[in-house]
Amino acid sequence: MSQPTAQNLLQSQWTLKRTIADELSELPATMTGQAFFKPTPTPNVYKYSEKGLLVVGTYKGPFNKTYVVKLVDSYQLDFYFDETSFFHTLNLREPGVPVTHQCGEDLYQATYSFALPAQWGVTWVIKGPSKNLKIKTTYVPFFTN
């Protein structure tokens, strides 16, 4: 597989499958749905959106999440919680190198993997005084008939 580029991710809609292992509650969770990057009026800025179904024990309900994603160059995407609140950088030149985000006493560490065009994924390990999570997401192209 050749080196992934930002355009490989930005030009597609994705079906996502996510597992959440919470070591503190020991209650597993899954999420299934769709994710996509939509251009905004600002050049090189995209809105990442995901939505779908969250299942935790007997609970089933909808989920959705959005981020602002800035295309820095062909191999770098910067993710923001909103227009100004930085989350992390995805450097596609070094896709196996972990990314981190410190949020108060909680440390978020992610490793991305790519087997494009078939799939890509990210695994987050989140540790803190009241958190001990492993969240694994796999993305495959979303096709409509």
C-alpha cells in the first residue's frame, strides 16, 4: 500500500464500527454508523461528522459527534473540537506514530492505521483518575445502492 494522503480520507464517506472497553465499569459498548468530511466555505477546512447507534448494555440510542478539520498539507490534518480549540494532529507521513492529547488529568493517546482504500482505523487509549478506556474504530468506505 502506498502512503495515505489527506485526500484519501477527505473524499469519502465512511461506515464506522467502534468498540469501547471501559476497564472501570467493565460495561462494553459498541457504536455503528456513518462518518464523513464535508467542505466548509473556508478553504482547506472541513467538518467531520459521525452519527449512528450506541449500544451500552441494554441501552440503545443515537450518537453524533463533530470536529473541525484543517487540511495543513497533503499529509497533515489538524483536528479541533471547534474553530479554535485544538485536539490533535494527524501526520500521515508517520501514520503509526501515536498522537496525544492532554485534557486536565486525562491523557488521550491514539494510534492510526491505514489499509486504504479498503479501510482505516484509530485506537484511543484514555487514562486518568476516573477513566480507563480503550476505544477502537474501524472505517470502511460507505457505499449506497
